Amino acid sequence: MFQELAPHDLHDKCGHHYAICLDLKNQRFEVLDSMRSAADADLTTHAEYFINNLKETWNRHYKHSKDCGFHTLEYLAKWEGRLVPDVTAAMVVELRKIYTWNWLTNEDFNTRSNAREFIEEAVKKVTKKYK
């Protein structure tokens, strides 16, 4: 919930997320990462491992498939190969406000009996961390 986007130890990628997108138009996988580039060996190794496992699993379950999976993926595809903009510290602050607002105004969240206590405990932990 309160993930550090830039950890103090730049070699520690724990808690950092990236996305692997299927670009159907160009028939390729694309890796989107706001902190690392293709020059990062850990990123490329992990992404290649994931993609190879995905391909192997697909071939195992769809041996005689030619295009039904393609049509399913086409319907789900959102990525069109555009460049991802750099995320600045100011953008992160604004995005956190938006996500927090969406989270707090979510009807499911507000029906929880311990929602307020959950937030108060989380805020206490973060406040202590940065004092």
C-alpha cells in the first residue's frame, strides 16, 4: 500500500513492479518499467523467463490452436505500442491522492467494519518510519 518507488538500495528491486504487454499489432512482447531499461540484466533475465514460461504453457494447452487465442487476446488488448512517459516525483504524489480517493470512496471498502482502524494503523506505521 505504501510502496517506496525508489528504494534507498538501488540494487534491491523487492516491491518494484513492471508490466509485460503483448503488442498484437507488431506481434511481440514489450516490457514496461519506470525504473529500469533493457540494459538491466536482472530485468531482462526475469522478463525472458516469464515470457518463455508463458509460451511453453500456451503450446502445452493449445497444441492444435491457430487463431482462437489470438482473437481472445485481441479483445483484451489495450496496449498499442506507445511510449510510456517518465513518472516524476510530483506525478507520484498526485497519483497517490487519486488512488487514495478512489480507494476511500469505494463502496466495498466502506462497508468493512474495520476500515477506519485499518487506515489509522497503516498511517501510524508510515509516520513512525519517516520521523
